[in-house]
Amino acid sequence: MPPAAGSPRKRKKKVKRKEESAGRETDVRRREEVQRVKHLQQLAEKGEVEKCLEELVFGTEDDLIGRLGGGLDVGDVNNVDLLHIGSSGSEAEGETEGSAPPVKKPAWVDEEDEAEELIDMTHRFRKNFMKSDAEKNLTREKLQCRLQQQFQRAMGGTPSWAERKKKKAKSEEEDEEDDFLRKTGNLLSASDSLPKGILQMKNCLNANHERPSEARLTTVQFHPSAQVVMTAGLDQSVSLFQVDGKTNPKIQSIHLERFPVYKARFTADGEQVVATSIRNKMFYVYDMMNGSILPVNKIPGLEERFIKKFEISPDGSFLLLTGTSGYLHLLSMKTKEFIGSMKINGKAIGAVFSPDGSKIYTNSDEGDVYIWDVKSRQCLNRFTDEGCLHGTCIAVSKNGKYLACGSSSGVVNVYTQDVCLHESSPKPVKAIMNLVTAATSLAFNSTTEILAMASNAADDAVKLVHIPSFHVFSNFPVFRKKTIYLAQCMDFSPRSGFFSIATNKGKALLYRLKHYSDF
């Protein structure tokens, strides 16, 4: 029979269940209390870590207030205007600048940064940094060093903004010397002297492109002051062109009836042009300012059948005519009157004035060179060109230091002016043997850094020589590309920006020398 409701057995079961549930609730509360205590302890520990980090970065609270107050006590900070401390306490500021705070250790270091990671150097962006084929892998530190070296080479040294702070030198002069020495490489790279080996140049449109000559050109010359070039030749004309290297427009052209031009030259002031013919006793003077052409037929005292070769003095005072039988005739450039003559042994081949116009250098077909004084017309010295059988041309550098003598064998001897004036058998500074046919044209540029020499007996027989090394520029003329047909005359512009060659084909070749910035 089942027990009745409300019996003692049922009551015992209910009490037992209540006690079990109460025990479980007590256990839960106890565990929650333990977890709360642990959490509070963790929070307390985190606060100490953060406080430690703040002290490492900013210092203690007292140190921070001391720095803000300029060394004042904590209690005095409230009585000080912090905005005006810098202006009133300049002396204290100067004292604190000298003493920098000590360098503190980093609060955290990544160990992975210090690990040596190998970088593949065979990548196309990093191949240029390999010094040998064995360096297929480099550490990050070595690659960084090579990147820095490449940057320093490109910048000519380490720029000031990339330099780390260094200790102050003992004096300002030592600092300036150190800066100068650190920048020496950059200063040397900016040198203005012409380098040897390769001459940076560009082919331009022919100077006489708008009016090419149908016959041989005998003359090309740049104007002494304007950006103008003159050409003349056997087509009985003299032409002027503006030089820009692109179109070279024609300015003017004059025709001289039955007068094939052998030589034409600007006067020293650039206002007139003197022109002579092949077989003619007269010569023309073209006045560009007035546009008039003056023929000079007969000069009293001058007995010559033909007038071909001539030179104009640098100061514009004299006109020197090369006559026959070794005679040299001096005329007044202003009045065209005969002044006097000079005589050499043999036949006079070439004559040239010194840059100051006080001397005349002449070479003969017998290989001798004569030096004359212009005022007295007396021979100052005579010497034999070493190894020369027949002289063909002569030139003097613009600074008067060098004298170049060409011969029929193609050898060009270069002498210094001092030995030419005092020795009878001087030794040349250099014997240039790059021409295999007779040297017929010589020209120095304005800075005496280039000597141009040419022969009219062979195509492409033009050489440009570097001075003072006397090495021939290897890139001119272009190998196996014939463009210079029997060079007749050469000239440099006043500041060596351009170089022109008159050829047998009636063209005035024009080149731009990139080293020189001006015309």
C-alpha cells in the first residue's frame, strides 16, 4: 500500500533537496568571489606595469614638474608663469642646452628584427648591387649598406640632413675644414676643364643649308662678336648666316663678278669683310654697316702679280699680305697704304699674328720658322721645324702659349712660345702624327683646349687634339661614316660652342660642342 500524502518520508526528501540546492548556491558564490579577487589582483598588477612604463618614458611626477618649472620646487610651480619662463630665464636655458639628457634604453625590442634574413640578390631590381656571382644571397644589413653607398655616390657624399648628430668640434674652423673635405668629391666632379678621350658633340644642320655652294668652299669663319658665320668659295659669292644650330637662316649674300674667292676674313671689329681671289691683283673690302663693296686695285709701292694669302692683326691695325719669293708685305688696315716688307729664305707658305699683334710667325717651304717684330719689322728668331722638309701651315693658340707647325708629311709639331723665341733648334712639346697626308689647316679654339688639324688631300682627314694631354679625341670623325669631303678650312666660334668645316662639296658642316655653353 503506498504511503499517504504528507507522510514523514516525503518531508525528509524535500528537506534534503533544499539543503543540496543551498550547498550548490554557496559553492557558486564562493567560486565567484575567488574569481573576483583574482581579477582585482590582475587589475592591480596592470596598473603597476603602466605606471612603470610612464616613468620610463616621462620620468617620475616630480621630475616632470621640475622640468616644466625650470628646476623649481613642486610647491613653487603654482606661483610661476610658465609661458614667460623661456624669455626671462635665457641664461638657464643656455646652460641646460649643453647638457643633453642621457640616452635611455628602448622599452621594447623585437627579436625578429635582429635575426639575419637572407635576401635574394638575383632579382632584377637587385642585380646591380651584386659584386660577384657568388653573392646570390645577402643579409638585410649588407644590402642596406650597399644602398647607402650608392646613394652617397649619386649625391657626391652624405647630405647634411642624412648625417647623424656628431659631437661639437673644438673650433668653427675645424668644422668648416671637415665639411670641405667631406664634399671634395662633388667639387672635383664639377670641374670646367675639357676632359680628354671623348668629345661630347652633336651634328647640326649645315651652316649654309639655306644657300649651299655649287663649288668648293674655301672659307668658313665665325663673326668675332655676333652669332653669325660667313662662307665663301669658288662660286664667286660671300654669304652670311645666323647660327642657331637648327635652321641657320641666311642673312645676306653678295656676288662678286668674275672673282672666285680664295680667302675671306672679318676685320677685328666685325664691321668689314676682306676677300681675295685666286689669280687677281685686286681685293675687295665689303662694308657690312653701309652695304658697300670697295675694290682695292693698286697699292703704291706693292709689286705683286697676285694677292691671295693674307692675315688681319688682332687689333685691326694691319693687313699682312703673303707675296712671292719669300716677301711679306705690311699694310695699314685703315688706309690700305703700304708700310713695309719682310723677306725670308725660300717661299713663304703661311703667316699668322700673335694674339697681342706684336709678332708675326712665318714658315717656309724649306721647313724654317721666322718670328718678326711688327713695329720694327726685324727678325727676332729663326729656327728649324724638327723633322720638317716642307712647311704647309702654321697657327698660334689664343693665349699665345703654343705654336703649331704643319708639314707635308702630315706631322704637326707643337712648340711653346718661350723655346721658339730663344732657341734655334727647339724640341716640340708634342709631335702629332695622326694625319697621313699633308697638313693644310690648323686652328686652336678660344680656350686653347682643342687643336683642330686637317688635310685637303683625303676625305675625313680631320683630327681634334686635346690640350694639354695632346691626345686625339677618338669619336671624331665618326669611324666608317664619310661626311667630311676634303676639308678646306676650319674655325671655332668665339666661345667654342660651335665648330665648322668648309668642304670640297660646297657645304659648311656645323657641330655643337656640348662642353661649352656659350656661342
